[in-house]
Amino acid sequence: MKDTSQKIVSAQMAAEHALAAQSANQKVVFTNGCFDLLHAGHVDLLNRARALGDMLVLGLNSDASVRSLDKSPERPVVPQEQRAVVVAGLAAVDWVVIFDQPTPAELIATIDPDVLVKGGDWPIEQIVGASQVLDRGGQVQSLPLVEGLSTTGLIQRLKTPRS
């Protein structure tokens, strides 16, 4: 088993690992997200994504990337280096790549996965990189989320005083 820090790699290194896996007839799965305040819904999604192939590459939005999205100005709560270590520590995740762009389009083009996965809040036609993966004969999956589990909801509960 790889040391957690060894699982955090550059896009080029992840692409080399993906190509080696594909050359050995293994399926490479890609997903991405902020993974800020990791919760059971994240772990469930990553486990189900990994079950769709032989290798899971996780694109992690950098702090700058998270700030460019329509999220709260307080996000990310956890800095990218710490978020990377946390997701790299999960057995389902083989490689973690931090990316700075608002979308993972460039990273998906570099990795060229066989399966592209997002959470069920993303319709397939809105998943960045879907057409590229489908055009290559790959699969795109929008996996159902665990109801009631979200980082935004968790932050709201933390802000609400308990009586």
C-alpha cells in the first residue's frame, strides 16, 4: 500500500499511472471535487466510484479553484494540502491531483479516464469532460448522493446554535 503522501501527484504523473493501468487492460476512473470537510457522503461516493474500475484518480480543487466557484466566501474551510492528505488516506483513492482551474476539463484531458464520475447533483450532460470520455467509448456516471449529507449542510449546522 502506498504512503498517503506518495498518492498526491502531478497531473503528468497521474496520467502516466493511468496509461500504465490502461495498457494492462485496467479501467481508470476519474472524479473531482472540493472535498472540504470530508463526510460519509464523500466516502460513499468515492467507494462507489472506485468500484467502477481498477484505479481511481481524484482531481481536487485547489483553494483558488474553490474560491472561484459559487460557494460561500468562507470556503474552503480546510486548506488544499490538508484536504489532499485526507482524501489520499482513503483506500478507494489511488491518486490525488490538485488543480487550479475552475473546472477539471484540462485534467480530464490529461488523464483520459475510461470512466468519469460525479455526484447525482450533476446531470450527465452538465458534467465537464463527459463528451470527451463518451466520444472515446468511455462511461460517464452521475451517482446518487446520500440524502442529507453535504458540506454546505454541515457548515450550516455548525453555524446554528443548539438549544
